[in-house]
Amino acid sequence: MRKAILVTGASTGIGRYLAHYLAERGHLVYAAVRKQSDFAALSGLENIVPIQLDVTDVAQIETAVTHITSQGTGLYGLVNNAGLGGLGGFTTWSEAEFQQIFDVNVAGPWRLSNAFMDLLLASQGRIVNIGSQGGTISKKWYGPYSMTKHALEAYTVALHEELRPYHVHVSIVQPGGIVSNIGANSMPDTLARFRRAQPPFAEEAQQIIAAFENPAPPPEAAEGAPESESNRKPSSPEIVATAVYHALFAEKPRLRYLVGTKWEGDRVIHALIEKLLDANDSPEHNYSREALVALLDDQLQARE
Ligand SMILES: NC(=O)c1ccc[n+]([C@@H]2O[C@H](COP(=O)([O-])OP(=O)(O)OC[C@H]3O[C@@H](n4cnc5c(N)ncnc54)[C@H](OP(=O)(O)O)[C@@H]3O)[C@@H](O)[C@H]2O)c1
């Protein structure tokens, strides 16, 4: 059955792919973009209705709610996809940059979900947040981005519980590297931050700037070689779209969808095991190996 779905950040990358993916399957997509040129590019396409929406702009969000309500389509799905990337050591992030990434990546989904709550409650619909594998793991230079995606995971889990009694399902899709514009879009700010690095961080920052400005050609061995930290290829946005589609339409949607390559998935699983073992490493609370395996078996059985 045709459903109305709002996708934020539909101008490029994952959001644009998703808007087309849903429209091709007959759904009505409210494709939210910021720029007039993106609005024009999406105008007149079958099953796509562009709307102007910056997720940090409360007045634009209110206008979008009024507009969608007036269309009489209701709203079944909200996909909180809009997001900012960006790398840099912690000391190089300005106060404004740090607040902005949280404003878009964390407060954005919270604002949109609240604004469209009445329509989503009425449709007993679905909210899908686009998180990241960086919402489970965290690494050098990715700090603030990973912090926002960890926060989005916490938001998703709590909202999932709050809305369950009202039959609105909330999920998070957590991709690894995906072909999109996120790297190019965030590169000017990323370079500016590495240029701000002061001793003792400046020397390493200079090496990173050089690597960004003159990327080394991929080593020949990388052709056909197993994926590794230095031999990685981003996946197609299709794997994100497939997971979002399941979260939107499956009879039993999942809370979390980890998507990406095998190597990326292994990295997340290893990080989670490390967290588990850290949590278990206390004098008051220290399960034996056998007890941990039994707990894992119980959880697996509960899922069947
Ligand atoms: N690509 C990956 O490897 C990857 C991996 C994990 C998670 N993700 C997540 O996937 C989502 C989509 O990212 P992407 O990779 O497709 O990046 P992208 O190509 O850079 O697209 C980002 C989208 O977010 C929009 N956006 C940024 N700030 C906004 C704001 N204040 N209000 C409304 N829209 C705003 C952009 O609009 P403009 O064109 O107007 O700037 C653009 O449409 C993000 O949440 C990202 O964190 C991506």
C-alpha cells in the first residue's frame, strides 16, 4: 500500500538514493532539501514532492508540518537521514563547529520526530534514524562525529521504548562506509581543523593534510586483496535503502540494522566484545567464560 514518507537530507548521497528507491516502489516521498537548486532538481519527479527543510530551522520545520498536514496524505514514515561528517583532533574543533554537528546529527532527528509526532501517532507509523557504525565504535579524529552517532543510538533506544505502547516503531540503521558526498562535503572544514592543530599535534596533522591533498594511489596488492583498514571500498547506498525499507515495512522491524562489509561488521563485533569484557571485569561482577556463553545462549534463544 502506498505510504507517505519524509526523508531528510535528500539532496545527495544516501538520502537522494533512498528518496528514489522509495518512490520507485510506489510510495509518496516528501524529499527534504535545503537548497533551491536541489528543490528544482527533485520537482516534477513521479512520487517525489520536494520540501525545503533545514533540520536546525524550527520555523521551516513548522512550515513543513503545516504543508504535509494540508496535503491530507498523513505521514507514515520519517527517515532522519540528514547529517554532517567531519574529522579533526578534539582541540581543533571550534565551539561553533562542535555545536553545529550535534545540532544537525542529534537535535535534528529529535526536532523532526517531535514535530511530526501527531501524524506518526495517527498513522501508527515508523521512524528510522540513520546512525553509523561510528555510533558503536569510536576512533581517533572521528571523535565528535562518533559522539553524535552514539547519542543518536541512545536517543533511538529510548524513543523506541517510549513509542512502543502507541504502535510507532523506531529503528536505527548503522552503516559502514557508503558511497556518498559526505567526505567531499566535509573536507574543507576537516582540512581547516587539521591546519589549526598546535604542537604537539601539529606534525601529525601536517602528515594527514598531505595525505588528503595528495592521496597515494591504491597499492596494486589491494586489487583482490582482502579488505583491511588500508584496503577499503565504500558500499553502495542500496544496502542502506534495503535496511530502511525493512525498518519501514516489515511486519517485525528490528531496532538496529548494522550494514556494511564483512570486515566492518567484524570490527564492530570485536569492539562490542571488548566492551562486554570491560563491563565484566570488576570484583563484584565477573562472570566466568561458561556463564558468559550461557548468557549469550539465552539471548540467542530469546530471539528465535
Ligand atoms: N556515507 C557514509 O559512509 C555514511 C556512513 C554512516 C552513516 N552515514 C550517515 O548517513 C547520513 C547521510 O549522509 P551521506 O553519506 O549521504 O552524506 P552527504 O552526501 O553529505 O549527504 C548529507 C545530507 O544531509 C543534508 N544536510 C546537512 N546538514 C543539514 C541540515 N542542517 N538540514 C538539513 N539537511 C542537512 C545535506 O544537505 P545539503 O546538500 O544541503 O548540504 C545532504 O542532503 C548521515 O546521517 C551520515 O552520518 C553515512
